[in-house]
Amino acid sequence: MNISLESPLWNLGAHSYVRNYGTSFAVASVWQNLVQFSVWQGTTLSDAAFLENEMSVPYVSGCWVDEVFVVTRADGMALPFSICLNGEGKGGINIVSNKHIDLTSCCSAILFGQSKYFMFLTITCMESLCNGIPEAIFVTDSNGHRRFLQMCENKMEKPGVF
């Protein structure tokens, strides 16, 4: 895939995430329509790979969990990709798609990530959360297991204070 700097894809603005690999580093740049993985040796670009978004649902963010890069879409799906660099980035990028995880909502944030295991905190409805309605917030892990969190109280003592 060839993308010029004049391409509309570059004008949407990307969120970039960096991970060190010994003497090199990888940058994952997330646009609505694609993810670009770039491997750098100092200031020299040694390789790049693109993952095109095959759905009409835009990508919204991403995060590194060791050698896994997780992209989240606006429909609440998390898409983990295993990233393997040959020879600390000198011989290319190998990208393997892992099982997608349904987060139910794109209002998610990573809580924890280590050794290819990660957990997302997800809010399904802010109004339900503020009103103390059960099942408004939950944690989903990289295995797709979901646990709803219970609030300690249903009523807030002071309006507008969490």
C-alpha cells in the first residue's frame, strides 16, 4: 500500500504509540482507516507495515502490551495484533492477528497489560453509571472474560461528585 503525504488518510490525524526493542523502537500510528507500524534504528526508518481497516467502523485508539498492539474500534471491538521484529527491527515486521475481543463500548481504557495479558475498563452508559444502575461498568480481559463491577452505593452524597 502506497500512501503519499498528500493522501486524505494522513490528514485525519494519528495517535502514535512507541515501544522500545533493544537498540531500535517501533511506532504504531493509529488513524481511523489504518494502522502503520514503523521500525526505527535511531533516526533511520528500517521498515514499515500497514494494516488497513477493512470495516467501515473507524479505529479510535491503541496500546502496547509487550509484543502485542491492541487497536480499539468505535464499535467497542478490541483487535490485538502480535508484532514480531526480526533481528531487533533489521529484518522486517511480522504481524499476526489474534482473536478479537468485544468490549461492547468504545468508552474503554486499558487498566493493566503484561506478558500478552491485558484488561480493559469499559463504561456502557455514563447516565447509568451516575444513577447507580448495575452493569454500567465492567472489566474485560484479553481472553474475552467479562466481569461487571458493583457500586458500593446507589446514591451519591453530593451531586456531581464521584
